[in-house]
Amino acid sequence: MPRANRHYIPGYVWHITHRCHKKEFLLKFDKDRRLWLQWLFEAKKRYGLSVLNFTVTSNHIHLLVRDNGEGVIPQSMQLIAGKLGQEYNRRKNRKGAYWEDRYHATAVQTDNHLMRCLVYIDMNIVRAGVVKHPQEWPYGGYAEIQSPRQRYALLDYEGLKEILNFKTIEELAEAYRGCVDDTVIKGNHQRDGKWTESIAVGELFVSTTKDKLGIKAKGRDVFGTDGSYELREDPGHYKQLLGHEKADLSPENAYYWSDRF
């Protein structure tokens, strides 16, 4: 089976999703979720990974990061995924893949789209029916935005403030709390594939991204929905190759980080 091409565009904010192998619930226990967070912190410490948000569910993770150096994101993902898989298999006397193939990365425009993506990530666990509000979930970034840590912080507070144009983390926390509360009250937390299946999201941003990808973006189209735009590809010609078993992963819409970086 052909595999999706990979790409690297510096200076972008990326929404990364990674599923457990065959969608198994390998992250259902607290110890494994905490272990993923520990390795996320290690990636931040070791490589300088700029983490803007995250959430860990029972069978997949969401991670929002800002690219701040060539190789930082792929090295970090390799560290986190590899170490967690190795420790889990050793503890369970298990063999085989822990993660489903490669992770997917969607570039997100740093305007109101970024705030919407932040909310989408934290609302993931609400969509799953596990909690009624992200503040109840200890394995997501919402709680840390509301109560920044003095030690062992996972989030890049300065990076969040800079990108979202807030003067203080308190102002950011208040604004973000309002956005999340409004989403919870209105019940606007349905799954939206543009955040997890597209190459890029944002009105002007997607065209710029397509230009930067050049020949790699051949055949990819810009779609406009609900006031935003996304760069993706018509999945039609992939269906015969991929079939229904891979449909949820949408590899036809995915570009990935190069192993060279």
C-alpha cells in the first residue's frame, strides 16, 4: 500500500493527532496517560518543544505545537511515541505496534482559527461523553491554562500569549474560559474533520501553504466551510487502495514530517 508523502514547513503551528494501533484503548489507564505526559515534558525539556495544547484520550492523543526549530517536532514525537510504546509492551509482555502508522499534522492559521482549534482539542473528551467540561479532565491543557504551573509546566505560556496577542496569562485564561464555557453551553462540540484530516486550516493560510508545498500540493484543493478554509484532497482515487478500514485516518488528506528533519 502506498504511503502518504511527508513535508516540512518551518514556522507553522501544527495540530497533531496520533491513534493507538487498530484504535485499541491502550491509553485507558491513568498510569499510561501520565506516562505520555511525562514523555511530553521530557520532549519539551530535551528538544525545546513548544506545546500550546494537548489532550490524552483512551485511544488517541491531540497535540498542538509551534514549530520552533528544524527537527524539534519529529524528534519529540519519535521520543514520546517510542518510549511509551516500549514501556507499555514491556509491562504488559506485549509485542507489536502500539501506535497506528504515522501521526497526522494539520497546519493551523494563527488567528481566530487557532483559538477554535484550542477549544476543539479540549472539547474532545466532552464529545466522547467522559466529562461534561474540560476542567474535569486532568489529561488536557485546559486546566493548565487556567492554573499555570510554576514547575513542570507542559504548556508554552509565553508562546500562547504571543500568538494570541494577550498581555498576560490571566487575560488569556479568562478569554479562553469564556470560549470553552460558551461552547459547552451551546453544545457546539461535534467532531469537525477539518481539524484532524486537512493539510491546513485558515482562509488565506491554506493558499500560502499550498504554494509552499509546491508540487507536493498538486491535486489538493481549497474548500471553504462555515467561515473558514481548509486544504485537502478529494479522497475518491484513494478509496480503492485504502478501503473503509483506513477511512477514519484519512491518509489521502495527510502530509507528514520528514524523517530527515
